[in-house]
Amino acid sequence: MPRNSSPRRRAGALTAALATGALATFATSPAGAVAGDAAADGSYASTARLVIGDNLRACTGALVDRNWVLTAASCFADDPAQPQALAAGAPKWKTTATIGRTDLTTQAGKEAAVVELVPHQDRDLVMARLATPVDGITPLTIATTAPTAGQTLRVPGYGRTKDEWTPLKLHTGAFTLDTVSTAGIGTTGTGGAAICKGDTGAPVIRETGGKAELLAVASRSWQGGCLGTPATETRTGAYNTRVDNVAGWIQQTRAKAAGWKTQALVRSDANLYFASRLYDGSWTPYEDVQAAAGNIGGVRAVATAGIDTSTHIIALGGDGHLHYAIRKGDGSWAQRFVDLNIALNDLGNITQVSISSIGNDLHVVVVADDILFHTVRNGAGEWSAFGVVTDVAGPLKGITSISAAGAAGGELHIAAVSGGKIYHTLRNAGGKWGAWGSVANAAGATAPVTAVAISRQNSDLNLALIASDGQYHTLRFANGDWQPMASLGGVVGNVTGTSISAAPVDTDARFAIATTDNKVLLTARHADGTWATPESLDVSTIPGSHTGTVITGTL
């Protein structure tokens, strides 16, 4: 920002306090830096400098995701005193974020345009999506424990100082936490520190055990000691909007950005919940699917597949019918549950369902009345009639587990468990089915199998299973050869699985294993053949007993 920019243009006047001890609010444009010490080079690198419009406003923010900066909604509102009026969507004024450049005279860090705003409905908060991801700079972690009075906090900002209108370095100051409310905290600067114009949206950081975490963002202050503030104003108090208790909203907003995600659908008793795993391994809060997409009388089984950014879901409802819904990448529902038994065929006693995407087509395989059926929904949303797979692939009775996966060349693979053994068939791109083949004969036998899951990975097909003596894995190569069956005990440990799901996520084949102790283990086979360290999907916040988890990958 030019050093000779007009202070009147960059910063608005402060309104009078409404009550004794209340903090002043911005009446017009926020703009300025913490009246404190210059930050050491490279420290607080996640702090963002925001230039809004043609030097119309300047604010501070924090990188909380490689795609998102969290700051104050008042920075972008037409009337900064009314941040709740800020509309979601593209910012009204061109906005540039500079992250990781604590010394503005250098070229360190990254610059990116802000292309989308997602304001919080009830607080002076907004998530600002960047046009390009910022990699190489660690985002600031959101605090997970509530603030308490007496804590010492630190605020870095790019606003004014006591003697500079537009500092060229990031400054930081120490603050004492005075008061705590549901929506915010009151702080007082120490050692001459104050929140000045231009620090609006600055991260309020709590440092514990050498770890920095984002507790709040600066919203408004008295600005005592800041350049341009009357000398008679000596108060350094500030009001800061809490973020620790809106972490779920932050996670849900983060999930709106493009990029590979693992989507999980968790059954608990007869209920169904949805969550997204983000690139850093964190998860969004669970969403009640029936509350969002329609009540289908409980969920007895579920299958899912990703197509681009959307998650396609087919659930076997309490009425014994198949119901189909689509959840978009932005969290909205493109289609609430529709009854496929009415829209397509009224299949009989449905016991198994699996789905997979091939391009923009959705393939559905169903076991009903001990018969295996297949249908396709094409990219235009048109469904084919159910065909009987066992009429062309050969008879296979008593199917107790089934999994479908698309593979190279438009092939659809099916693995089915019958009599404790796994059988495999495929449908080529022309629609022709092959005969069933025994996986045990091709890859080696295991103890009796109870569940199977398959997933493509490059040109190969991953197959993982749960047997009575543990979990196993094999590969079917593109030429039709099978890798010898191998135990997954060295990957997931000594666990007893009850169900398994698999999905391609970027270059990985990811697996979710539900266990008898009401847990879900997640792991992945990387493209180089190595395996990821298992992690647990936390299902403790879901009421009831966990009855199965399925996963898919979306962009």
C-alpha cells in the first residue's frame, strides 16, 4: 500500500462506546498494524495481508488451509459496522492476499487473489477462498479448547503502528485475555501493544508448549497509542471474534474447495451420517444424511461413488427399497432421495448393493431375491433397465458380500462372496460380461471370507477381504494376472473386521475397515506399493452402534 495513501480513505472513524467498558466499532473502512514489535523474519508466516480494492481497505487474516484465509467479515462488508450483511460469493472489490511475507520489501511468501467469500451468519468472520493453493506455508491450527481469562495471547498484524501508517514489516504484540463470551473475547494490550487500523481480521494466537493455535480474530478496538488516534485515547482494549467454537463451520467451508477428498458414509443403527476427510487428514463434522436428503425410514445398507466433485449415494431404506441421492461438493444436495424401486424396477428382497463410477456413468449392482442385477445411470441422468448379471456371467447363489469398481478401458469389475469364497467377473466397455472366476484359484486361498472390497489404482485392481482369520489383499493386474494373496496384519494390526470398503482417492487406493470394537480403521495403498500408517475415523460422536462404513473419493 503506498506510503502516501490518504488516512481518511484507508480508515474510518470510530463510533463512541455504547456503554462503559464497551469497545469501539469501525464505522467505515477498516485499514492499518499491531502497535508492537516487528516480527522476526519468517515467524507467524501464516499471517495474511489483505489489500481490498485499489487500496480501498487493508486487513489482516490467517491462512487456515492452503485454499482459505480466515479474517473478519467487516473487511469486505459495504458497511463494516454491519458484517452480518456481507453476502456469500465473489468479493465486491478485487482482493489480493499475501501470505508468508513478513517483510514486505522482499518477494518471500505467496500472493493469490481472493475469489470467494463464505461469511459466518452470526459473527464477524469470513472464509476467503484463494484462486491458487498456497503450499509451503503451514496453515494456522484452530484452537480446540475454550479461552480462559488471564491467558496471554499474541496478535500479529500488518496495520498501523505508533509511528507508521503503512509498515513494511509484520508487527506483533502481547495481549491479556480479560473477558470471555460465547461469540468473542475481550483483550487488553500489554507493553504498549494495541490493535490498530489494518489489523482487522488479525489472528489472535494462543501459544502453548511451543504450539501456536488460532483462538479468535481481531474485530474492533480502542486503538490507544496507534498513529492517528488522539493522544487522549489511551485504552488498548479490543474485541475479538472467537473461532475455537466454530471449528465445524471452518471445516465444512474448507471442504468446499476443489481437491481430492475421502468421503465417508457411516451407518449407526438405522441412521446414516456423512463426513469428508480433507487433504491434511482432518475431518468435517458429521452430517445427518436423512435429515438433509430425506427420511427413508432408516438405512439397512448403503453404497457410494464419486463423480467429479459430487458424491452419489444409494441406500437401502427401511422400506426395502433403493433410494438415490447426490451431494454436491459445496455441501448442498443436487438431488434428495428418490425411490428407485418406483423409478426403475420394483426389485424383490434386496440384500446387497454396490455402486461405482466410470467416467460420468454410475454403475449399480444389486442382489435381490438371490439374483445379481446391474443397471447404469448415464451422464445425462438416464437409467437403463436392470439386467440379470448371472444370466450372462453364470449362476452364483448365496451372495453375502459384493463390491463393484470401474477400471482401465471402461471395464466394470465385480467381486462377490459366495460360500465363503470370492468370485470375480468383469463387464467390458462394450457391455459384454465375462464368466465368474475363482479368486482363490488365481491368487491363493484364505480362511472363509465374510466381506470383500475392490478399487482401481492406475491400470490395476485392488482387492481386500475380511476372512475369519484376518484381513488380506491382492492385486489383479491389467493383463488379468493376480498377485499372490497377502495378509494385511502388518498394515492394520491384529484387528477383527466386520465390513470393508475401498475407493480410489487421487493415486491411492483407500480402505476403510469396520471392527468389532466399534471402530473404523483407514489406510491406503500408495501407487508405489507402500502402505499408509492406519488412522482411526472417530465415530464416537455418532449416537448408537456403528454398523458399517463405506467410502469414496471426490475432487
